[in-house]
Amino acid sequence: MALAFHPLAASRVRIAPLLPAAVAPSSSSVAAARHHRRRFSVVVATAAAASASATTEFDFKAYMVERAAAVNRALDAAIPAGEPPAALHEAMRYALLAGGKRVRPALCLAACGIAGGPEAWAMAPAAAVEMVHTMSLVHDDLPCMDDDDLRRGKPTCHVVFGEPIAVLAGDALLSLAFHHMASVGSYPPDVDPEKHPARVVRAIGELARCIGSEGLVAGQVVDLEMTGTSEVVPLERLEYIHLHKTAALLEASVVIGAIIGGATDEQIERLRKYARSIGLLFQVVDDILDVTKSSEELGKTAGKDLASDKTTYPKLLGLEKSREFAEKLLSDATEQLAGFDKEKAAPLLHLAYYIAHRQN
Amino acid sequence: MALAFHPLAASRVRIAPLLPAAVAPSSSSVAAARHHRRRFSVVVATAAAASASATTEFDFKAYMVERAAAVNRALDAAIPAGEPPAALHEAMRYALLAGGKRVRPALCLAACGIAGGPEAWAMAPAAAVEMVHTMSLVHDDLPCMDDDDLRRGKPTCHVVFGEPIAVLAGDALLSLAFHHMASVGSYPPDVDPEKHPARVVRAIGELARCIGSEGLVAGQVVDLEMTGTSEVVPLERLEYIHLHKTAALLEASVVIGAIIGGATDEQIERLRKYARSIGLLFQVVDDILDVTKSSEELGKTAGKDLASDKTTYPKLLGLEKSREFAEKLLSDATEQLAGFDKEKAAPLLHLAYYIAHRQN
């Protein structure tokens, strides 16, 4: 198995006991490990190999909880509650502070850390990528798009505030992301935009590029084109959608963090490759979870789900080949982290495993 | 009259013969001057006073035509035609290249010039402000907002491309604006973002601020709140809408150009005041034109229009007081240009008069 010979496999980061905790805090690690195996045996085996002789401690769950809390504080502070126009601010806060795992901000902060910058330097861009992510959810949920009424178990923004406010809240979140990144006040005093303006400009360029016709929007356009057609979406088209709708912003999150943290061009390119792999991995795992979850929920075979309308990796490749693809992507991602300081690489390494093993 | 004693009145810029040409190229300046007087006597008288002893030549029409052509070339080059996703790019190009006077880019370029930078330095931000302006038109025209079918005499974006693409084209234009401003390739070699990154960060912050809950979006939210209510919008509320929907982006256009051109903080603040005055002036003139145009078209008195649903300055203040207000705003704006080099100030001075005297 590729990862067993990977330099990072020898870094003995403690993975197996942590991942279940992050995924299902209330279950025992034994039960959680069984849970994993049932769904995602190959990748779990890989992770187990890496953690077989764990000595280095890294508390991934605590890392994620702390970073999410800090990001939530930054997001909360970025939008005034109650100030006019109140309906707009309320809608922005409703969508932005609805919870979520804050995976993108965590990637941004961790990438800043691996590049050598204190993670705090990347808090402004970390908040910005979450604003962009939220904007894309709000607009994609609109009646004229995916027409979704529920998001994270709550009524979607347009259901609560009406369509016009939902469109405008999305626009405001998008511009706020750039305002936040460009504002001195968003950064700690030792890294305000006036001290590292070239990094900030480059990071803003990365963020902007992943949104429009090279990123989120392009993915949504092609996704909409596929909706309602009875034909099976070819693998190439499916990958285009995922690379744009999902991977582009994950890539930007990592690259922006790396830029702000002072990474060299060569480091940035390695981290970009890491991010592209986990970006696609994120979606492949989503597709696998869709199938395996449905199977359990329905008490029916995965074959039933494969016959459904939605084109997924399991539908195109089969479940086993999808799992192998996921394993390959995880391995590709973690390979890019070799050569970085092992301690500083731990968060990005664990984030890759988390994305591979997550249960929702 | 305030302007008669204004330092710039003594600069003898040639205004009167130029404005009619800019406004109505085919009519003689005498006929055009009469046209002006009929609508906007006080302001015209002010302009006439300033131009009474004109000696300095400034060909405003040629200036605007040249700048618009350069901006259109930049906009055309910024969005690939035919490349996938083709529908998205087509919709973006349809909305962005539909014509228009390119007043905002001209303000941006002129402000860069008055600040001492070659105007070419501001071409990227000038294109960006037009992208933001276009985005706001596309989203404001949506069925769930103002539900407009026509824009500049052509079917609106959602009529041609459908609602989903219109929403997404707006999002893509908004992100493209920031990408364009942050990209080395958008600037001439002597002022790429790597050479003046602090200016670029500050300019991006200005652009971002004028879009969201402190700018365009806030104005549209309050405007929507007023729609359909039978009550007369109070002056304060009307001004809030206009300051946010119209003036904010005009202000950003000027301030961004000044920043890129290397203006001092004190110069930037004077130009900001100039821009705020012409921003409101822009809207007051719009309202006056609405009334006077309707009167001519309908062959009825202005009183009829004043009784219509839409709250306008003439409705709240009366036509004469609105004209006086416009004159005051024009005078306030041009006052801020005193102290700048007269030749470099000519484009912004003429832009103020143009905004005051325009016929559409």
C-alpha cells in the first residue's frame, strides 16, 4: 500500500483513535472503527497502517473545535446584528452562522501553519472562504436553481427571508469576503495588509478565481445543464462539475492560507496538488456516503441507489472502484506533504484523513 | 453664484461648446444650449459663467469616446467568448458589452490622472467598477427584484439566458471584478500589483465596501422595502437609497482611481467628497429628467408626473428646488477640485458638468 512507505507514515501521527472521535464523539472508538470499516474499508486500512505505531500526539478533534470556534467568532464579528438594513444583515448572519464543520477555514489556517506563518495570520482569509462557501449555498438553493428548502436541517435563506433578500444576501456575502480580506482590521497587528500587501493581493486573486467561470459558478452552470436529462453524465463531465463546484474552493482555501503564511512558490504548488486531491476526494466520499447511507436507511442494496437519477462515482465506477479511487486521492494528497516539517504538517495530514473518513 | 468665484472658474476650461456635443452630437451647440436651458436653467447658467472666457481647450467628447473604447476593449478581453461554460460567458458578455456611457470607468481613469498616475494604471480597476455596475443591473432586473424585461433597449439578461444563468452571471461578474483587480496581467508592466500592492489592496477594499451592506445591496434592499407601499418615501429615506444604490459605486470609482494613481490621503478625501456630490447629483438629475422628459413626451404638466407612484426629488422638493439642489451639488463637487493641477483636473471637472447636464 503506497502510504505504508510514505515518509509521513513513519511520522507516527496518532490517527486511528482521533478520527472516530471527530466523526462521532459519543461513540466508542471500537464501534466507530467498525463503522468506518463497514463503509470505507480500504481507506480505513490505510489509515490504520499509518497509525499502527503512533507516538506523536495530535489532537485533531480539539484542533477542529478550536479553529471552528475562532472562525465563528470572526464571522460573528464581521456582520453587525440589528444594524440597518436589518433584514439583510439578519439573512447574512442566518446563512453564515448556521453551523457547519468549517472545513474550508480549517484548511486555510492549517495551510498557513504549514507554510510557517502563525495560523492567526490566516484568520481573515479563513473567514472569507467560509463567506464565499455560504454565498454559493444560498444562491444554489434558490428556487430558480436547485430549489432546496432545507440546508443543515434548517429552512434555507430564501424560505425564511424571501428570494430577493436571499439573492442580495449572497451578493453581500461575496463582497464582504473581499472586503474582509482587504481590511487592515481583519488581521492581527503583525500581519496587516499594509505589511504583506503582495501576499494579500495574490490571495485575493486566488479567491476571486475559484468563484466565477473557472470555479463554483462554472460547476453550478454545468450541473444545472445536467439536471433533468435522462442520460448518464460521463465521468469527465462529473469530474468537471466536482472540480469546479467543490474542489476549486477547497484548493483556494489551502493556497490562500499558504500564500498568507509566506510559502514559497514551490511549496504553494505542492499544497495546490494536495488540495486538488482532497477536493476531489471530498466529493468521491460524498458520493460513497450517499450510496452506503441510503442502503442502510432504506435497508436495500446499493444497486437500487446506483439506478437512481443522480450520477455519482459509485454509479459510474462501482462502489469498490470508487473506494480505490478515494484511497488513491488520499495517498496523492498526503504525498504532497512530505518534505514539510512533520509537526506543522499534522493538521493538513489529519484533515485529509478526516475528509476521507467523514460520515456526513 | 458660488462657482463664479471658484478658482476653477478662472481656469477657463472650455465647457459650454463641449457639453452639448457630448450630450447630443448631432445638434448644433445653439440648439443644444437652448435644450439645456429649458430643462436645467440654473445649472446651465453656472456652467456658462465658468466658460464665459474659455481659453483652455479640453475636448471632453473625445476624452469620453476614447476612454469608453479602451474600457470596452479591456472588458472584451476579460471574458473569453465561446470557451466553456459557453452559456455563462455569453451571458456575462451580453450584459457587460451592451453599451452604456462608461461613466464609472471614466471617473476612475480621470481620478487616477488627477492624482498624478498615468490613467493607464487605472484601466484594471476601471473595468472592475463597470463589472460591478453590470452585476448590480443584472441582479436588480431579476423577476424576484425589479422584474425588468428591458435594459438599454435590449431584453434583460434573464429574459435571454434564463434566471439561473442571470444569477450566476452576476456572481461571476462580481468575482471577476476582484480577480481583474488582483491580477498582474490586468495592469501595464510599470504598475502591476507586485509593484504597488498596498494601493491595490486598498482599492480592492474600497470596491468591496461599496457593493454589500454599505453600498449597492443596501440601497436595493431599502428600495425594495419601499416598493408597493402607498406612503410617500421621506427625503431621508430617498437619499439613503440613492447614496447607496448610485453614489456609493461612483464614489468608489473615483477613490479607487485616486488610490491607484498615488493620491495622498488628503487628496483622496477631497476626491471622495467630490464623488459623493456627483453621486447624488447623478440621481437628482435622473429624477429631474424623469419628470421633464415625461412632461414633453406626454404633453402634460409636470404636476401629473409628480402625482405618480415613484418618489423623486421633484416630487418631494418641487422642480425648482430640485434644480437648486443639483446646482448646489455641482458647486460642492467642483469646489473639491480646487488645489489640483488645473489641466489634470479638467476631466473630473467636465465629468461633473456632464453628469449635471446629461439628457439621459
